[in-house]
Amino acid sequence: MPATGKPKGNSPGRLLKRADFLAVRGGEKRRGRLFLVEVLDRGDASAPRVGYTVTKKVGNAVVRNRVRRRLREAVRVHAADDMAPGNDYVIVGREDVLAIPFGQLKAELSRRLRGTR
């Protein structure tokens, strides 16, 4: 691990445009108690991209940002290796993400990204 504290390796790119998020909605959906993972195969071999969404049903801006930060950290630390090249992922967080230990969150996210139940 470098001095910055971030692990080396291929980190996924980011989905930033609304059109990209909407395109991923047409792909595969992997539902879970903690979050929904939407996956779209772009058909190329470039690096995977990921986007995060937390709806207003979850809570106010503070709660939504906490959920988003926790999901981002779980992907950065652990689950980025489970993402397939050429895929776009949108992770829709739920409030239960804040209630479970971080280790369980990492394991569940990794499992959903691989597509196993």
C-alpha cells in the first residue's frame, strides 16, 4: 500500500452523467436488503465504471451522504476487484447500510458485484 493509504490497483471509473445512469437502469438488477446493484455490459474491455445513488426516502442529506460514503469506501477498499471490465455499475443504497458492521457490508457488496446469491 502506498503512503497515501489507498490500495494500488485498478480503481473503477465513475459514472457522472445522467444519461449513463439511465442507460444502466436497462441492465441486470441484483436486489438485496442493503442495496440494489444495477449492471450493464457495455461490450468493450475498458475499465469498469461505478455510480452511487441514494434516494430521498433514505433520509436527509446528512444520512444520504453517510450511506454514499460508506458504499464508496467499501468499493474502494474491497469490492473493486470483483467488478468485471467493460461493465457499468450503479449502486442504489438503503438506510440499512449504516446499521451493519463494515465487514459485512464489504462481503455483501462483493457478493452482489460478482453476481452470486
